[in-house]
Amino acid sequence: MLGNAAGAAVVADLRSVTPMVRTAVLMLRDWCNGPDGQLRVRSAFVDGLSAAEAQAGTHHFEALVRGLTLRGRRPFLRHALACRCVGADEAVFANLLAVAASGEHEDAMLIASLLVPGEVLPLVVNDAAQAGLAIRRIVVRQQSQRHAPLH
């Protein structure tokens, strides 16, 4: 865990959240861990989507994380990759992706305002919507593969 501020406060357990939230949190952690993690995230997009969708999803995910970390109201906090906890900032991030991907623009703007100042809200919400849609497609594809008949 980076820091001991409210953004790192434990708000959930990864085993109890939706697959979308779990995937978003783990991708965020992996991405922030450096080049190897970023390669794994890129691979998840490539493995789960068409080439064009993967490229767009990766671009928007990277832009979102960059916007939150460089333009955030305060340092963006996260837990270690292997940690089962979900921190407050991580939960806001994952919920922003899910809400923005659902087309709930005003709610996404409100959620994003917890993390970034007003002048970057539209960019952050757009990136969250596009990245969230891509992650949702990956999750749906993974779930359908797990439940596919064996014959």
C-alpha cells in the first residue's frame, strides 16, 4: 500500500466485488507496477478484444491512469498487486469505469470529481467510458469462456 491516507482506506475485499470491479482494480495495480505490469494489461486487452478494440481500450486506460495520477487532486493511492483489500481510491476508480461505461455521464462526472479538478473532468470521464467498455467486454468474454460447454 502506498501511504496511509484516506485514499488507501480499505472499503472492500476483492473476493466480494463484481468481476468488473475486480478486473479494473487488478489492471490498475498491474499498470502502476511498471513495464511488466503494463505489458500484462496490454496483453489482457489484446487477448480479450479485437485488434482495434484492444488498441483503443489500452489507449484510454493509459490516458485515464495518467490523468488520475498526474492531474489528481492529491496522490492516487492503491494497494499492492497481491493484496485482497480494495482501497477507497481503487474503488472510486473501478466504479468510475463501470458508471461511465454504462452511459451515466452525470454520475460519472460526479464520481470523477472526487479524484480530479473540474477542468479535466470531461477528458477523464471520456477515457473512463471507453476503457470501461473495453474492460466490460473482456470480463463478459472471460465469463462466457468459463461457462462454455466442453463438447
